[in-house]
Amino acid sequence: MREFEGVLDGTGLRFALVVARFNDLVTTPLLSGAVDCLVRHGVDRDDLHIIRVPGAWELPAAAARVVDEGIVDGVVALGCVIRGDTPHFDVVVGEAAAGLGSLNRKGRIPVGLGLLTTDTLEQALARAGSKAGNKGWEAAEATLEMATLFRDMA
């Protein structure tokens, strides 16, 4: 019997971090957390590709392009959508999550979901490095673990 499980050792692995500029007060610390996580787990800073996109809506398109290029072992998508007074929130969140989920299910490389969906800016900031931890770190950590799992299953 063979058993596979990812590990948190990024030595020799490459990652793309696709980051939405919209709500950069939140996405900047998410990015910092993700980078910190990957570097602390052995990924060389030179093996990190940071790709900035306008907003959460654009995350799936950029992530798909990265996956198609085949130059990294994993993608971490980072963004933040804060609920407003219109249904715009539901449309953006639904399509961004569906697009990223579709890429992840294809299984070529792992695509981590670091997309915050909150009701308030305060909730978003709490999840970007204050009271509720850093969801950028968590998304990067899960993506790293999946990347090593995919490598070991090959």
C-alpha cells in the first residue's frame, strides 16, 4: 500500500501569487503573509512570481494563463470583496470562486483560494493579519502542501 501526503517543504518549487489591487489595504498584507509563508518553508524569493490584476473578477483569467504557461508548481490567488448595497458582491465573488475552482479541479497544478469575502472592511482586515490570522498565509500553506503532494504522486 502506498500513501501520499503533502509536506511543507518548498525547496526547489516555484509559485505564482496572483493578487488583486482592488482593496489593496487588505490584499497587500495577504500578499505579505503568503510570501512569508512560502519563504519560511524553503521557497526561494526568486522562484516567486507576483502578478497583479485589477480586482477579484480578473483573478481566474490571470491564474488560468499562469497554469497554461506551466512555469510554476502552484498558484495562490489573493483578493478581497467586501459586501456593498448592491448584488455586485454576489456576482464578483461567485464568478471569481467558480473560475478558480474550475482551474483547481483540472488538477494540473494546485490553485489556492485566498479570496476574502466579508461584510465589512474591519472583518477583512482581521483576516489579513490581525485578530483572525492571515488568510494569505493559510492559502499559500495549503497550496504548498498540495504542490508537494502533486509532485510526489507523479
